[in-house]
Amino acid sequence: MTAVAKILQTKLDNTVHAIGPDDSVFDALQRMADKGIGALLVTEGDAVVGILTERDYARKIALKGRSSALTLVRDVMTTSVMFVKPSQTSEECMALMTDNRLRHLPVMEGNRLMGLISIGDLVKDIISEQKFVIEQLAQYISGQHS
């Protein structure tokens, strides 16, 4: 089981992209598109006050016929942000994401934001772990029959 801290260390780009609550949803979408990401943390100073995802846009802007240029992030962001600690395991994070239908989890140590992990980060880590175990078992088996 890999700790979240190790997953953050292995990410090629551990930059956490954020936006302010008073920015427009259009600006948030533009930033997501520019960075090739599906979510932005919403911050005021150092505090995480929400998260804005592509799902928020689809359900709260597009389907409601609202204007992304005229709507503020604070009006559509998800305010109940779940987070994990660096010591938690990939399996714990996967369970939390699955149970709560989440795709992104901020990693917090106390009040300090350490990073953001996605479901893709967890899947990549779990596949890597399983590949390692399979290789070890294959070596063990081939050593038994030599």
C-alpha cells in the first residue's frame, strides 16, 4: 500500500492549480483547458474554500442555461471539500473516492495544502504496485522450477 505522500512525490507535475471564488466560471474553465485538468481548488489566501470541477460546470452552468462569463466560481463551486492526509494509503483514497463519487482529493497536512491527487494518479499507482507483485511472483515461480 502506497502512502499518498509517495504518490505526490512521483507525480511529474505536482502543481496545484487554484482559482479565487470571485473569479468567473469562464476564467476557471479557461484555466482548466489551458492546463489540461478537470478541477481547480478554490482558495482564499492559503485556505481551501471549495473545488470547481468539470462536473460542477456541466450540472450547474450548462444544464441550467447559465452564462459561465457572468457566473462567479463561488456560486457553483462545491464547498464541502473532502481531503486526505499524506499518510493515508492509495487504497483508503480509492475507497473514499468510490464511496463519495469523487475524482479529486486535496492532500492536507494540518492546514497546509500539500497537493492534489486524482483518480488517475491512484489507478496508475495501483497498477504499478500490481505489476511489481506479478513480476515478483513470476520470478519466484520460475526459481522454484529451475
